Amino acid sequence: MSVLFVTHPRYVEHDLAQHPEHAGRIRAVWRAMEDTSASDVVQSVEAPSADLQTLRAVHTDEYLELLRSLERFDRTVRLDPDTYANPISYEIARVSAGGVLRAVDGVLSGMSASSLAVVRPPGHHALPQRAMGFCLLGNVAVAARHAQRIYGLERILIVDYDVHHGNGTEAVFYDDPGVLFISTHQVNIFPGTGAVRDTGRGKGEGFTINIPMPGGCGDSSYARVFEEVVEPAARRFQPQLILVSVGHDAHWADPLASMQLSLRGYADLASRLHTLAGELCGGKIAFVMEGGYHLDALGYGIANIALLLAGKPIHDPLGAPPQAFQEPDISRLIAEVRRVHHLT
């Protein structure tokens, strides 16, 4: 069964020159898909537009109307200091959310065991009532609510390994025991949320797992976090579907953070989750593009996901960090997370 690859040529229409989240990001992914022949091992489909009812399961009517009203402008505006929108951005954002919906539909309908949604603008910072952190609509959150509502899923695992905390996704499911949200992120950078003790609310208590990692963590640190926290938590939860918010901004070359992952380290994380999906939920997994601002790291990183899902060798033209470094000791962090979430 082939890997479903969902994207759309119109994603480049949401653009602002010199902004970190520009149209060149997705062009870099499309280029790397061709350069690595990853495009030959996937089944490519175009993303549809998400309908209003589906978006309302996550976002308020007032916020959606605000985004729609931007169509009347003749210029790009700032929704906050970090997040821009042009007159067509709401339309493109709906196609971005629709791309993740299509990826989830493909997996849950049996069309494909796994899928990869290469979409933009990204989504994991978008709150129900406003834009934030380059994000307009909560793509993964919208898709998870869709899986609950349309397919009746009772247990969905969302793993977010963007270098920034997925505060928008967390906010949507903070009181929902049907979604286990796990975020690995660099501590003390944007958006400043995601503390270990932030574990959910009400019935959702214990179903949010935050792992705020110190700068300088690389392949070994991330592998240890997955082995000692992510994988045992997933096995305890027994998900019916795994959604992955993939940010390549924890790569050592990325300009917006200070982690030290390599492309091989990134591929290892994706491989671990793919293996978990095979073990726990019949292989049902959808990877979704979020951040990543070094174009080669992003492009080859996404292409590598397609390759590993298809059982092909990955590419790492960037290699290891150019300078030798010692990763920080994260033993206390892991021990605290395991204690808080009763994984000991």
C-alpha cells in the first residue's frame, strides 16, 4: 500500500518576503522530493478546502469571520507581531487544514496505511480564538476533531516534535481525555508555554505531556526522550490513530532555535513513531509539516519521511553538526516527566 502524499500548488500564494515562514519553504520540500526520488514512492493528491463546519469544531465563529474579512483588504496585514495574512490567506489556510483532513481520511478509510501532509501555513500555534506564531488555523487539531466526529475514534495520539511548543493544539485538547498530546520543545523560547506540570484539566488531566528540553539537545537526547517517555506513554494509551506535528526547526542548522538534531536523528524519530503505529493502531499514522526554517534541512527532512515510510534509504547531505558538542544531561528532566505522569 503506497504512502499518501498530500499538498497543493496554491500554498505558495500565502507569502511575505523576508518573513521566516515564506513560500520558499514549501518549494524547498517539493524540490527535495524530486531530488531524492521520494516523489516516485508516494501517491500524490491535491488537498481540498476544509469546510466551515469542520473548522468550527476548533475555532470560534468570531475568529473565522475575522479571517474571512481580510479578503476585503488589498494588502498584507499583521495579525500579531509574528503572523501575517494577505487577502487570500484565509482561503489558503482552509486548503492547508484540508490537506491534513485528506491525509487522515486516507489513513482511516484504508486507502493508505500512512500519509504525509506537506501544507502551509502551519497550524500548531493557532488558538481557537486567534492566530499566533505564523499559524492561522489549527491544522492537526482540526483533523483530530474530524477523526473523533466522523470516524468515532476514542483515542488519538498527537506527537509534536517541532522545536516550539504546540500551544494551540494543547489548548484545544487540554480537557479532552480522548487525545493524548505529547510535545517535545526547547525550553524558554517562543511561545514560552509547555511546562512539565502543565498536564491537562478536568477529565483531560494527565493527557498532556510536555517535555521542555534545554538547548543543545541532539540525536541522543531525543532518542532517549522517545524511549523513556513518548513510547511508554503511547503504549499505555493504546491510540487508534497517531498524528505527528513535524517541525524541522530543531535541526542544528535552523536559525530560530539552538537544538542539534541531524537529519538522521529526525528520521529516527519518524521511524520510531511509524513502528509504534504498526504496533498499536494498524499502522495508521499521518505526518504533518509544521516549522523548519533552514530550507535544506526542511526539504530533505520531509522527503526522508516519505522515503522511510516507503522503506527506502534516507538522505542526509548536511551531516552532523560542524562542531563537536556535548549534549546536556537530561536525566532529571526525564525523571520528572516520568514521575509526574506515573511512567515509573
